[in-house]
Amino acid sequence: MNLSHLLELDARLSAQLRVAERPGILRTLAAILAHSGDSWFWWAGLALLWWRGDAFWRAWALTVLISIIALAVFVLPVKFLIRRRRPEGEWGALYRATDPHSFPSGHAARVILIAILATNFGPGWLAALLWVWAPLVALARVAMGVHYVSDVVAGGALGILAGVIALQVR
């Protein structure tokens, strides 16, 4: 099986998971989940933790913030090197305009990284919640038509790698 066959299979599987053009509760939930991994959302949340949190939450927020920035420094050049176009679609116009490249998924990388950090630093309830949430965000990115399945799989793998590195560095 050559690369073109794999890409075709990836596109077909991604299209089967897509709900962006279908009105209803599933589309609404997918849109909310897809946006919940946005960097601005996490920056705001981490700033709030830093501002209102105790020493534990401040350290947690700083570790996650530095890790997310380091991950972005790696993911963005890979996107511009690979230059895979996003799937065709109407939803996610901002993503399509500001970042037309889909591989690897920065959202999938970011949410997996955050889940790994929460697993190590705690609290346990947050880690459990993030491990349920992270794959749903990745799936929602495909469902909303801004990524292919292989984009989120590769992004997730990069998130795992970044999480392991972050734990070693800290």
C-alpha cells in the first residue's frame, strides 16, 4: 500500500466521522469540544489559575504554559514543512484562514500534553477528566472537518512525546 492509498483511506474514514454539515446535538457537542482545545481558551484558563490559585496551581499553570509554548515551537514548523491542506469545509473559518495546514493537529498534541501533565502533577480528578476530554477533542476536530484522522493521531503522538520530555525536564 503506497502513500496515496493511505491518504485516500484517511480521507474516507475522516469523511465518515464528519458531522460539521449535519445540524443537531452531535454537531453542537462536536463544535464545543473542538473549540475547548483552542489555545486562547487554555491561555485564559492558565492565567486565571496563576492569578487566583495557590502555590500548587500557580506551579501547575506555569508548567503547562511553558510546555504548551515548547510544543507549539515544534508543531508549527512541522505544519509548514508538511503543508497538508485541511479538509474542504465551511466550519472553522478562523482556523482555515490563520492556519491552513492540518498535519499534525496542534489541538490533539496540546490536549494530550495537558492530560499527561495532569496525570503526573495531579490532582487525580483533573487527570481523569482530561483523559476523557482529550480524545474527544481530537475526534471532534475530525468530526468538524478541520482535520483528518491521521492529523490527530500524529498530533496525539507528538503530545505524548512532548509530555514525556516535559516530565524529564521538570
